[in-house]
Amino acid sequence: MNCTKLELRSYPPFIHDWKTSAKAAWICSATLVPVALWSSVLYGRIAIVTWLTAVAAALVAEAAASALTRRWTLGDGSAVLTGLLIAAAMPPGAPWYVPVASAAFAILIVKAAFGGLGANWMNPALAGVAFAYANWPAHMREYVLPRFVAGVDGVSAATPLTFAKGLAGGLDIKVMDALRGASYPLSAIDGAVTGFLNDSLFSRLSARLPDGYIDLIIGFKPGALGESALLAVALGSIVLVSLRLIKLEIPLAMLAVFGLLARLFGTGLPGEGFLAGDAMFAMSGGSLLLVAFYMAADPVSSPVGRGACLLYGASIGALSFVFRRWGAFTEGVAYAVLVMNVTVPFIEKAATGLRLKRGRVA
Amino acid sequence: MRARGFKRGGVPVDHRAPFKTGPIENAFLPMNAIVQLREHRCAVEPIPVVSVGQEVREGQLLARSAGKASSNVHSPIPGIVRRIETTRTPGGFDSKAILVSLEGSFSMLGKRPERYLWKSLNKADIAHIVQDKGIVRVSSGEPLYEILSERSDAPGFVMVVSALEMDPYRRTEEELLALRAEDVVDGCAIAARMALPSRIVFAVDERIEPATLEPLRELAARSELDIAIQRFRRRFPQDLPGQIAEAMDIVDPGTLFIIEPSTLVALHEAVVSNKPHIEQYVYVGGGSIKRPAILKARIGAPIGDLIEECGGFSGHPETIVIGGPFRGRAAADLDAPVTRTTRAVLALSPEETKSAPERPCVRCGDCVDACPEGLSPYRLLKLLRSGRPDEALAAGLGRCSSCGSCSYACRSRIPLVRYFDEARQNEVRR
């Protein structure tokens, strides 16, 4: 097994699939560009600065790790991807040192210290974000309204999820109505699109889409940079799935379980009865989609095998719901993924054991 | 007729390199032929019966079979024996080779072949001819005589004539089935007379041309043999015995006797025209070859000559491969000779190899999806790298057929098969 690289390459097979781990990381990064663009439109200069700082910090950290290990790894694209994902979790206007410290922690401590790409047992970006939440809780929970909604930059406001959490135990109303009642701004676009959908589509199904959901989806609400560009994240996810770059079972199981639990047990408001939770509200917030497709499905820190992936995704969905519904903060999804990252070896073992029991050899 | 296929894993072969069909041309005769005596890693080396400086005729015996897996070797060209020495074969093992340089007149070329009415021959006569003429199964390098007589001792097996081409390049077997169907079916009848299969299955591609299929059907019906024609899905490694058996719902691949049209043509020529195995159909192609073609080449001809005849290189090839893109070997240089198992010579461009620097495993699971045996290659690799070969064997390493699907799919370009091959060789040594 001690053969040189050159000899290794002259071993069959001589043709390969188009996918390489570097290409996969670069494509993932490319699909985040629309997310960055949309959030920059929403928040202007403060968003652009955060995206650039995070990526630059990630590149510098990776270069430092490369220099220390004497292995040039900037070309594999994973550093840029980590930087982008960290930026996506930042609230607009976070001080520059928050993304920088997160990126450095993610790449130097979580990834490089455990042996670089492929050896990290936690998703580096998520670990970096959790690091930021632990160290700068105030900065990480300070949100502002997008320019179009407030008219001016930098009007601070709570995210819809935090707002909903504050309501718990209060009035007996639905979360969207509560938002409206608190004179939460409603954009003209929302009014127009909701009206159009109600007139053309939902009226025929004798249903009605309440105001406010369109704002949640297009990001006209306070939120993290990646959380705001829900449509762009969905688009990127479609690209990742259609190119088969991620294990589809994980986000599917996660979203299905989370959505189901949110529907069953609600978002935490007293007005929501059993079986009548606002799943759409719950799933549009807290970067759920971004975490599901870009972080939970990250190949390195997730299990291999269909059954193991389903179990892993479902557990993340359930844990995120529990953390968010009964936990103290709204970023429960991130912690759910990190917790499940640690259990990956056990999940794989369990899945292999099940297959053996059913008479198939691993 | 439903196309059959193996159940899991594999690599789809949807895009084939374009190929213009037409009569198969004879390659030019080489000035020097390097004839390798061993065709198989485990073969006993045949004993040379000529000496340096001796004049030999075309088809004259050069070396005599000396035991298990070895076969008679004949001179592909008329000439003078220049050297007898040990060289490294393209297959990666050492073998004695006889160098013959071209001189004198031809006894076979240009002559109308005599046609012997083989139907009067009995089993022993056929066995004698097959052994004498050094016919080798081109897919494995084993002497056909040995396989046939082993089979005839244990009847009740299925003979599969496999014209399956499960890579984007080679078309030889399909072309032979189209151009020389009569000889293939006749060769099949000869093999059947000696080995006595319970039935015969022609394994063809799911997208076979009707122009090929119809005449084949007619010939099969007229042949007085129990011949069925079965389509198989075009997915690598459908051409491996394990996957053929799986597709046919046969539990033990050992009950299948798999043989290719090109071997049957060689067998037919040996019995009917008294011709030793001195020619080989070679597909020359790949993205860096100007005019891909199938050539009927003499054994011992340097592959560089064949490439020359196909117009030479276009662009700069990254690798020259002898055999298929999945399981072939890299040619050390263009002087590597054609052997009785050289089925293809490929000059692959970087766009085809898509090679990239090796990176650490990212656990994407693509190798698990690609493995036709249902193994977890990434886990086997982890076990082998951490020095636990016994656990790797327990996890199914022994079932790996070295097809190369996992390495093909690997995003990090880890040569998984190389590790598996080495681990099993170490296991054998222990």
C-alpha cells in the first residue's frame, strides 16, 4: 500500500464520473450566490460586508491550516463553502469579528484540528455558528428590518420566530394574527401576491391564504442573511438534488418529520389547538431549509446508507422541533444537527445491524 | 423480449463513443512480433521449441504447453527468431517472450482458407485441435481446451455466448455477431459438441440492431441446438459472470460457461481452417484516436502500429489502456505487444479520464450506490487503512469482483479497487 501517487493513477478504472469532491463543493458554493445576492438587495451594504468577511476569513483560515499541515487544500472549495454557510447564518449587521471568529473556529478547530476535509465529525459551518451563538448571544439575536419594509436601514426588530416565542402564554390568538396585531409591517408585494393567489387559485378551492406568508417566503421580515432568501435557497436545493450531490433522504426525512410535528403540536402559541399548528410559519423561519439541504445533508458529517440517512434526518427533524418548541432560543435547528452529527457512528452501526438481522450481509 | 439486468449498483453506459461499422480490416504485419508465452498470471510457462536464429514459418509452433493454464504458442508471422527473453506483460506479470522478425513468404495470408467439414469430427478430435492450435479464451486468457474439457466432465451447465460490450468503447463482439454470425453459431456448435451444455444463451445488448438480431435468430433456429437469445441491460459490469448469473436468476455463477464470439471465431477457424490462434480482433479507439476501428491484428504486433493505422493520435492522450476502461491495464509504452487477450487499445483524453487529485473520503456514499455486490467500499477502505483486513473480509471484501465501479464513482478519486486487490493478494500470501 506504499505506492506513489503516480502509480496509483495508472490503476484501473481509467475513466471516472464527472463528480469530484472539489466540484461538488464549488457547485454548492455557486448555488449560494443567489442567496447572497438576494440578501444584499434586502439589507444593502451591511449584508455584502458580512458575506465577504466570512468568505475571506474562511480562506485565510484554510490557508493557515494548509501552511501548518503542508498540504495545499484551498482548491477543494470546502473553505469557501464553509465561509458562505457561516455568513448565511449571520444576522445582517453583525460586527465583523463575529463571522471572522466563527469561520476561524470552524476551519481551524473543527476541521483542521481533526485532520482536515473528511475527518471532521461535526459540520464545520454549523459548529462555527454555534460558537458565535455561545460567545456573542446579543449580536447573534439582534435583527433589523429589510430596507424595503422599514424604508430606512437599520430599524431593529425581532424575527417572527422570536416574536412568536415571546407571545407564548399570552393572548389566545394564532401566530400570524398576533404578528398583524403587533402592527408587524406588511409589504405591498405581500398584499398583491396574496390577493392574486386568493382570487385566482384559493377561492376555487374555497380556501384563503392569510396575509403575511408571502413576506415570510420572500424575506420581507427580520432574519439571518440566508434565512431571508428562502426562494433562492429552495432553488439551490433543487440544483443540488437534481445533480445528486447530496443525500436526498436526509432533508426529506427531516422536513417531513419537522412539518408533521409542527402541524400536530403547534409553534407554541396558546391559540393553536392539537392538529392545527402553523407548519408553514414554522418551516419558513429559522433557516430550516438551508440547514436541511446544505448542512444536515453535508456528506462528511452525515451517515452513509439509505436507512441510516432516513433515521438521521428524521431525528434531526424531531430534535429541531423539540428544541424550538420547548427550548429557550429559536436557533434549535442548528443544535439539532450538531447533536445528531455526534451520533452518526451509532446510527450507522444500528442501520448495519438491522440489515444483518434481516439476513442481508452488510 | 424483456431485457434482463443485475439488480443493484453499476455504472450506466448511456453514451457510447461513435463508431462506424464496416468490414473488419486486417492490420499490417508487424516487422517484429513479440510473442508472449503466458497469457495468464497463474499459468505455467510454455516451453520454447525453437532457438535463436532459427527460421520459422507462419503458424509454426514456437512453444509447447507445459501444464496448467498454459497453451501452445505459434508464430504469427514468418521470419527469424531473434531473441527469447523474459519481459513484463501488459497484464503486470513476467513472461518469457519470443521475438520474431518478419522475413520469408506467407503460407496463410492471401490464401483461400480450406474448409474442413467438422461435423464428422468427434469429441476427441475437436479437443485435440483446440489444444494443438493454442486457442485461448480471449476474455480470461485460459486455454479453451482446458475449460471445455473441465465442462464436459460436469454436464448440466448453461453456455452463455456473451456479446455484451459494457463500456463506452469496444464494439468487437457486437460487430462479429453482425458480420460473422454464421461462423459464431458454427463455432458455438463446435464448442457445444465438446462441452455438452444443457442449453445455450446468446447474451446481447438491449439495444441490439434488428439487422443483427434477425439473421442471428434464423441461424439459431437452423442450428439444431437449443439456442435462446436474451437481451441484457447496458450497464457496467453486466458482462461479468456474477452479474450475468444474477440477471438470469441463477444462484451460482459457476454453473455458467461464458464465452465470447471472438473466441468462437478463433475456435471455428482452428477447426475448419486449421489455423492456430495467431490473430486477435482489437478495438482501437478512445477520444485521442483519430479513426477508431476494429483491426484484425497479428499476435505480437506493437500497439503503436495499430494506433498508427487508425490515423494516430488526435490531441494528447492522457493514458493508453490495454483492455477495457474499467478493468484494463495502462500500457507502459507503445511497443507493448498484442496478446491473445488484448481486446481493446484505448487512447483516452483527459476529458474522458476525468482524473483529479486524490482527496480524503468525504463519505458521500456514491461507492455504496455503485457497488454491484452490495458492499460498502468506503467502509472496507477505512478498515484496510486502519490495518484490520480480517474485519474487511468479514464485511464482504471477498465478494469484491474488482469491477471498478466504486473507483469510477468515487468523488475523491480514491483508487479503492487497488487497495482491495492488494489486500486480497496479501491474504492469499498469508
